[in-house]
Amino acid sequence: MKRQIVHIDEELCNGCGACVTPCAEGAIQLVNGKAKVVSDSLCDGAGFCLAVCPTGALTIETREAAAFDEHAAEQLQQQRGTTYIAQHCHVCGAGEDKRVLLPCRTEGRSLWVCTRCLPALIHG
Ligand code: SF4
Ligand SMILES: [Zn+2]
């Protein structure tokens, strides 16, 4: 089937790993220092990883790919439960266990902001 899926430009990827955690489905892993979609069926094409990439290596493309396998993604999430790395709001420092975090970009950096701190960023 043709569908939307994440594309990683290897030339642009610097292997920072910032995109691994935002991918709740576990579709992205670092392999030999480069981000890779380890299985098409784990990528739902939602693109949460795009906002955190500091180099613009991630885009969404439309191509032939296996259907998204929600069941396999859920199983992987459960397995990864113990290795999950919590992210923090760059303004107040609250972790994602306390607040909902959103990715944002500023001055070339990719950062997380919690929903309580977001209004101040919007309204200045
Ligand atoms: S966030 Fe971008 S530069 Fe960093 S590992 Fe992922 S694709 Fe590569
Ligand atoms: Zn905050």
C-alpha cells in the first residue's frame, strides 16, 4: 500500500539520537551512528520525530510500505518500558511524568516545552 512514512536523510543525520524517544512506536533506532526506521510496520507516519531533529534530516514521504502494525508497536512499547528516557520541559524542568510535553524549535535548537509554560511562549 502507498502511505505516509518517515524518511531519514543519512547525509544530514548526525546521530544525535534525539528522534529515538519521541517515536513512541519504537520505529527509529540508531544503527552505526545513524537514525534508521527499523521496520516500516512500526512507523505510523505521525511525524512527531520531525520537530526534534536539529539538522532537518527527517521528512515525511509517501511511498509503498507495509501497513502500520499497531499491535506490534504496542508490544514493543511494553518491552521498552524499562529503558524509556524521560524528557523535560526546557523552561520549568518538569518531566513528562508530571506534564504533557510538546516539541518546539528555537534558534536552531530542538527543545521540549510543557503545556503550562507554552502560553508564555505564545504570548511573550
Ligand atoms: S534527530 Fe535527526 S540528526 Fe538526530 S539522530 Fe534523529 S535523524 Fe539523526
Ligand atoms: Zn514547563
